[in-house]
Amino acid sequence: MSSSSATREPLQPGAGPNGWLAFASILLFLNGFFGAFWGLTAILNSDVITVGGKGVVIWDFTTWGWITLIVSVVMVLTSVGMVLGKSAARWLAVVFTTIHALVQFGSISAFPLWSILLISLDVVILYNLFVRWQLED
């Protein structure tokens, strides 16, 4: 076994040759897409998403709906940029995935399982973004 087989070859930027990045793009898109629908539902009719009579930690459902909608739409746009191979989109994905995970703490008292699931999904997305990350020369 030669030592050259253990070294990693450099990857080209973009989602094409890197399966982890493509998987992160798909997860980011789906997370943003479903988050946008949750935000839209919270804006239009917050009574539909109230579970057990408990509210959100701070502000109200409409405010969290707007925050979630905006962050989720930016996540969807960022995932499109990642698929197109834009290097800045990967940094933006890290930023907005982290923000999305923090936003979930605002509604964790109303939806503990949903919030924990989305935080876990955000952690998986962050892992997929960081694995095999090679800076461009």
C-alpha cells in the first residue's frame, strides 16, 4: 500500500464532484422550503400551529413567522447558489443554517419535537458543509 493512496485529491468548488456538498444543498433547500411554509402559516393563521395552548418564548407567532420566512427564503436561495458552484454560497449557508438553528429556540416551548428535529437537521447540514472543505488556491 503506497502513501499516495491515503492522500486526498483536491476537489473543485461547487456541488458537482463533491457529494457531501450536493447533499448539503438538497437538505438546505428542503429545510428552507418547509421552514418557509411554517413561517407563512404562522403569519396567516397562528391558531393552526398552536400546540397545547403554549406560546413562543418571546414575541408572538406572527413575529416568529416573519423571521422564519425570511431566513428560510434566504436558505433556499443559498442552496441554489451552492448548486451553481458559487463559493460565497457555502459561507452564507453556514451563516444562515446557524441562524436558523438559533431561531428554532424561539419556538421550542410551543413545538419541542419539531424544533429539536430542525436543530438536528441544521447540525447535519453544517457537518455536510464542513466535511472536505478545501479553500481555493
